[in-house]
Amino acid sequence: MTYTKEDILAALGHVNDPDLKKDLVTLNMIDNIGIEGTKIKFRLILTTPACPLKDKIKKDCIDAIHTYVDRDAEVEIEVTSKVTSMRPENEEMLKQVKNIIAVGSGKGGVGKSTVAVNLAIALGKTGAKVGLIDADIYGPSIPMMFGLLDDRPTGYEKDGKTIIIPFEKYGIKLLSIGFFVDRSKALIWRGPMASVALRQLFTDTEWGALDYMIIDLPPGTGDIPLTLIQSFPLTGAIIVTTPQQVAVSDVRKAADMFRNEQINIPILGLIENMSYFIPPDMPGKRYPIFGEGGGRKFADELNIPLLGQIPIDGLITISGDNGRPIIMDELSPVAKAFTEITAAVSQQIAINNSIKETFTLSSN
């Protein structure tokens, strides 16, 4: 039996991306088709290396070939990825960065920095090119969490200004405002001064090509986080909370900030930290020490996804203090939670980019 590339494409046109609700051929997710007798080869291009549904999509492709082309065909699929972006091509600021994601909260102490750090590393572990900026001027913690407390970034002169070279560790590039201040002294900056310093982390740094840039925002909804999210072309925002009702009410302010009509940053979803405690000697048990349901209720009220829940574990703090974030411990239940959250975040970015593309096309 002989068949053509057109036969293969016609068969794969029956396979939809479960998130984007379109077939793989229309989405240009199939190329490099090769046919040798009854052996069929092609490349499947996913919208993110962290795609949680890649095994299902691959199986659906094989089933489609067997159903519409040849049930005895040998199917070989190369799975790769190309992270989507809806940033305008003529946008100069951070033009090589496909997606800029802000991680924020309505108050301090909810684990925002822990989420930003572990999310960035987890994205890098999937094969994505990732950058991380610690913009929390009140308590920059990334130098400690990466074991770089006594390090200072290097740079070079170009066109009369210093270009900063970010650190590279655990597969990602990173910078923190903490690298440029004396950590033994309290940092007292007025809003405009802080905004100028933070802007340099973005615009005067050699970030190169990135699939994702994660920004650890200062907590709250004051001038500095507001200026940051207005100054840069964000793809979306993630909000971090804890289960207590008082924390949820504070986080509502952060959601209102992102959704302000003059800002209008899409909220990718909510992450609930400190959701439950798992006793080390009873891994099947979960104890909601700080209550439960707060994050789910808040996500439902805002009509945004609950991206995941992170358990309480003393090793999170120990790992961060030792300069090796918990995501590096593959056996940890916390690392498993972050891995699942990372898949959900990248999935939501791809969905939002697709929605934006569809809206743009329909508006033209």
C-alpha cells in the first residue's frame, strides 16, 4: 500500500490540540513528514516543552494514522516544541523574550519568591530558555536561594553604558536587586529611584533569547509593583496566596490591580501555597493546617484557573537557605507539585496566546 504526505496531513487533520481546540495541521504543528514503505515519520511541534498533554496528543496522532491511512503502518514521531508568543514583532523592549510573567501577591509572607524561583527552574528543566528577575526591593531573597549571596554580576561597556551579564545557575539566567545593595543595611529608596534601578535589570542586561522571563514582584499593590507592570509588556500574571481567608482578601487587591482597565494584564491563574501538611511518616495523609478551600473559592470568584496547591514542608525553607531550591529534589512531594504547576502555567500561557491570536485575527 502506498500513501502520500497529503494522506498523512489529512489523517492528522482529525487530531485536535485539547487546549487550543484546533487541529494540528491548522495550527502548523506537523512538519518533516517522511514515508518509507509502511514506515511513516513526522515531527510534532508542541507549544511548550512542558506540555502536560504531549503523551495524549502523540497517541492521538498514531491512532489517526492507523484509522485513516494504514492500520499496519509503523509510526515514528519526533516530539519537539516551539514556545508561542503574541508580542508584536516591532516591539523593541526585551524583544528576544517571548513571554514575560509577573508573580505577585497582595501581601508578604505567602511564599511568592519561593514560587517564582521554583517555577523558573522547573520551566528550565523542561528545556525552555528561562530568565528570572528578583524585583522585590523590600526583601530580595534570590541571591540566598541560589547560593550567590557574596557574588556580584559582571558587565561590559557598550555605547557609553554598562551592560550587565546575568548569572546562570540551575539552567536559568537570573538577576536580583539584591546583588547591587549592601545586604547588611536596610534599603530605603523612594519610588522613582527604585523604579529606575529595577528598570536597569530589564533593559541594561544581556538576557539573550528567552522563552519565559519570570518576575518576582514586590508584595502588595503600591507604586513600585504598579510601575513595573505598567512599564513592561507582560504576557500575564500569577497570583500567590495561602488558604486563610485574610490572605485571600489581600490577594483580591492584587487581582484588582492587574485587572484595572488602565493596566489590563491577563491573570494566568492562582497558586495556593501552604495548602496542607503531609506527615513524613504518613505520606497518604493531608492536614489542612491553615484551613482549606480559600484558594479554590477565590479562583472561582475571579473565574481564573487554580494552577496548583503546594504543601507545607520545612525542607522548602532549608533548601532555599542552602542555595538549592526544592525543585532540585526530584523525590520531594513539593517538587512534584511544582512540576505539575509548571505544566499548568505553560499550558495556560499557550491557551492565552492562542486566544489573543484569534482575537487579533478577527479584529483585522
